Amino acid sequence: MLNTLGLLFMESKIPSNERNIMTETLSKIVVNCETGEQTIVPLTAEEIAQKEADAAAFAVRKAEEDAAEAAKAAAKASAEAKLAALGLSAEEIAALTK
């Protein structure tokens, strides 16, 4: 049984025609765990689509996390301003927020 593991996605320069114009192709390294042989294989259309979908999902999740962090910081600043308006000193506010 052949055990393989895709280890790395990379962009490799592969000649595209006789004039030796280089293009960037997404590739992966496949390692045969029994022999240690490494082979660079271009990604399939499905793998490229999955990579793009994963990147888009990450961007959405990161934007949501950034927005939640910004909302939390705004709420904290608002609360501290309200406490200051009630007459608490900066030291008292700091003591309450720790």
C-alpha cells in the first residue's frame, strides 16, 4: 500500500511554451512515506477551488473576529467614559476594569 501525504502548497515556475516563458502554477509536494521519494505535482482544479474557498472563508472569519474585537473595545471605552462622567478617577476606573 502506498502511503502519501501532501506536505506543501507552492507556486512553481514551469515553462509554458518553446520560448521558455515562465508561468506560476500552484503545486504540492507528495511524499511516499515508504521510500521518502518526493514528487512535485500541480494542483487539480478541484484543489485550487478548495484552496480559494478556504482563503475566502478565512477572510470572512478574520473580518468577523476583527469586528467583534473592535466592538468590544468600543464598549469598554464607552463604559469607561460613563464611569468618568459619574466622577470616578482614572485609577478607580482602572481598578474596576482589571
